[in-house]
Amino acid sequence: MSNETLSLPSSNVEAGSLIPIDGNKIAAEVITNLVSTTAKAIYSKVLKKVKSKINKSEVDIGYAFEKYIKYSENKYRMVKTLLYRHESRDLYSFYECLGVRTSKKRIDTSNIQKVLELGHELIITGTGGMGKSVMMRHFFINSIKNSKFIPILVELRGLNDYKKKDIDIIDYIYEILEKLHFQLEKEYFIYGMECGCFLILLDGYDEVKNNLSPKITSEIQNMCDQYPQNYYIISSRPLQEFTGWHNFEELRCQNLDKRQAIELIQKLDYEPEVKKKFCKELNSDLFDKYKTFASNPLLLTIMLMTFETRASIPDKLNDFYDQAFVVLFHEHDATKGSYQREILSKLSYEDFKMVFSYFCFKSFFMGKYEFNKSQVLDIIEMCKVKKIINNNFKSEDFLNDLTNAVCMLVKEGLNYKFAHRSFQEYFAAVYTAQLNDCDQKIFLENWMKQKNYRLTSNYLDMLLDLEPQHFVKNIIFPGLQEIKNKYDKDGHSESWAFRSICEGISIENRFNPLTNTLSADKKCLAIMIKSNYEHLIMHYSLIASSYNFAQAQKKHEDAQNKIIKYLEENYSNELPDISYDRIRELDIWPQIKEGIQWFTDQFEFCLQYYEQLNQQYSRSTRNFNDMLQEL
């Protein structure tokens, strides 16, 4: 290895030479060796670049990184969760390593080296509750033990407080280093980036505000291009826009299997008898019966928390979150025996739920997931001004209840964040559901039509599940009506839906939702979205009307494979993405049309669904005499 660059350790390192995951602190010599390697590389870089007197010695550089590593390792190791909501716990006392999967194989994440061998630029995607943020903390700690790179964990939601013009990802990362006791000038950090000294962990890309995402995307991609020798891992919920990140490989978080689920429960500090009974039932048939929930770490934890009540496990995700909230409000803390905390605000369950729902609604649409104290209190005060409930209460008491009794917010340092973002989404939907039809329709239509709108949450799914009839009436029907009017105005052109809603096509590895994996050998012809609003209307129309996606995929599989083969043989230089304008230039629209017949079928199905709804709502507005005549 040269003095200026750091390379990935050989994959042939013996297993016994790697430090195993455990709850102990990282040995001092491990940190010393890591920072020594980094210091040598940076100091060598400085010697070559700076002809005048050097301000810092190799020892100074090493000490600065050592101080940073020791402080941040301790910070990221200690975690508060929905279960451990009153005090931080060592993450390795409860963490169960999830695997990730490429299109070809499953990767064990217990050793970061196996992940880094996949490439310098990676995206790890997973649905809510899979533990992506905890995985990133694990990567941070594990990389100190098992790699030669200095890890930096960057919570991207922190950029939400910046104006677009002020966002500079390098400056932001350096600010994070400074907060974590890194005491070297920025130029030394830049030298380290040039040497490839770092593993940059960018957590929660899906949590950045819609209007900031293009700028942040550009910043990340420019950083990767400018400093390609470093390693970059991004975590996010799945987003279609990652299709265009051609230098990044997307990995999918794998669900817990039965063995992992039982091992996770056994690690938790919880009432022993409850754990024992729960694990027994998981092993018997509970895991297989409720695999959708039990294979997700967050939902599995909620299952344990509600297990004592002997309430039936709900079939819907919404009911799952509601049941957890009931338990947290009424029940004792099972990690502390029969201890039960007082509700200082003195609010009833229903009143407390209403205020919290408003808090989630406001913060969700403000794009706020983390707050300082004054920001939390400001939103609570808004609720009091709007008189959401009749009872008066102190904002400070309600905040105390949110953090210490019901534990929907977790305090970390001076800031507060949701115990899990999924609760914010669910209760935002709860509040939306009680709005009158007119307000709901206008508000959601405007929101969904925002230019930079990205579907990064389960909010709309939860709202549809809570109020299906109102969702169809207030969101789907007006949207389909707008689509139908545009289609009629265009003269029913066969290409209208594609050129209006889509930007082009993309050849991708086929995703199997049953196994949560990307196929290595099966590909599909996907569409790139231009109009988010119209695409969302179609998407939720198909869901609300119980469209058979599996049957449709099977029906059009041969046509897709045929056009994919045609494009790969004749236009490989254009792939993986071809815009609609380029399709026209190449004069291959007739062939493409055959390959996306599945999309045309969906569009026609939506038009038929609109006609059904139109007839239904027309009947509901008939006057008394017309109805009497027919009855």
C-alpha cells in the first residue's frame, strides 16, 4: 500500500484475526493502529502539497482522529429504542445483523469488509422498521475494528434546516466532525478525502425534504466523483430515483428469518417469562402466521410489547401502530417490572392521541423529523391555539409525556426525534382522516402536485387503509377525472398516457416482493416517471380497485422479454435508460409500445374504474323524486 492511498484489506484475512462483534469497548490499540495509518497517509499528502512549514505533525493528526474516533464510537454505540425508551443501551446488547442482497447473492453484514468488497458506492434500501439507521451505526463501529478506513456517520435529515443555496456536503461533513471533537483544520480533512481515508455513511436519504433532494443528490454524486477512493454507503427507503444513480449498486435489506427473530427477542432486556412464552409461540406457528410483521425488527418488538395483553394480532399495519400506542399509553414498562409513569398533562387517551396526531400531521408536512425543544413546543402551542381538544394543558407537560411516559419522542442530547418515523406517518394519517372532505381534497391534491414531490413514506398507504371510501372520493376520483379530461382533450392518442406520465423506459433487474430480492437473471421493462401526481393517482387507483398485479405481470412477461432482448441486441449503447424523445428519434415506438403493454392495460383499467366511480357518485347525488321513481 502506498503512503498516499488506503486500500481495502484482502478478503483472505483469517476469521480468527477479525475482532468479533460483542458488547465490549473497542481495544485501544485497534483505534491507535487505525488512526496511525490514516495519519501517515494524510501527512505524506501534506508534505507533497505544502512546501512551507507544516503546522501539524503526524502525531498531531493521529491524535485528532483518535480523539474523534473514541468520542463518536461511544456516542453511536449507545442507542435509545421504542423498547429502551428511558435510557440508552449498547446496541450490541440487542442488535441482530440483517443481511443485504445484491441481484446475485446475500451478503452477511456482521463484518463490514464483506460489504465494502462490493464496491465504493452502495445504497442500502429497506422499508420502515427494518433497522437501517442502527445498521449504519453498526457499520461505523465495525469498520473501526475490521477495516482501514475512518468512518463518518452523516444523518442527512440535518440538511433540512439549510437553505438550498447554502448546502455543501463537504462543509456539512466537516461540521459533523467538529461537533464530534475533531480538532484539525478543514484542509486536513480534505487531504484525507483525497487519500481515500474515509468510509462515509450517509443515513436517511429518504428523509431529506423534497425541494432539497435534487441539490443533495448533486452534492453527493459530485463528492463521489471528486473523491472516488473513499467508500460511500447510503441508507434509504426504496426510491425510484435511484435508478439513475448508475455508479451506485443498490442492496436490499433482508427480512429476519425465524431463527433471527427468536435470537433478537432473546437478547432483549424484558420480562423473562413473557419472552419465553413469546419465543415458544414464535417457534410454533406465530412467526409463520404473521411473517410480514414478525420478520421486521420494529414490528416484532411491538408484537412482544403487546403480547401480554393477549389481544389478537391485527392483520393491518395501521392497527399494529395503534395497538402499540395504546400499550405505551396505558401499560407499565416491562423492562422495569410493574413500574408505570404518570401522565403529567392529565389528558385522557383520546385527547392525548388527538394532540399527538396534530403534532405528527404538522411536523410531517413541515418535513421535520428531528427538533430542538422550542420547535417541539411551538407545534404543541399551535395545537392549543387551534383548540384541537377542549381540555387545557401545559405544553411542557405534554412534551414530558411524549418523551418519558408514552415515549413517542426520544431525546438525544439537546434534540428530540421520533422513536420511529413510522409513528409520525401513521398519526399524521390519523389526523388527516378526520379533516372534512373539502379540506382533505384540496390539501392533499396540492401536496401531491408539488414539483419535487417524492413518495418516501407510508403515509398515503396508511390513509387509504384508515379511510378507504374518503380516500377514493377525495383523492382518487378527482385525480382520475383530471386524467380523463386531458386524455379526451388529446383525442385519445395511444401514446398519450406514456408521454404524459412517463419520461422514458429503463431496463432493471426484476424485483420479487415475496423474497424482497432483485433477480440476477430476470429483467423487466420499467417506466421512468415524469408526472408524480398522475402516476400516484394510477397507482392508488389500482390498489383501491384490487388490481391483480401478479396476473398482469405473467400475462405480459413474454412481450417484455422480447423487447428487452431487442433493445440489448440493437441499442445496448443507449441502455439502461431511454427517454421518450430518444425513442421517437430512434423510431422504435412501435416496438416499445409492445413491451409496455402492461402499462397501457393499467391505464385502461384506471379509466374503467373512473367510469364505475362516476356512475356510483352520480347515483348518490340523485334527488328525492328520481330515487322515489326508481324504487
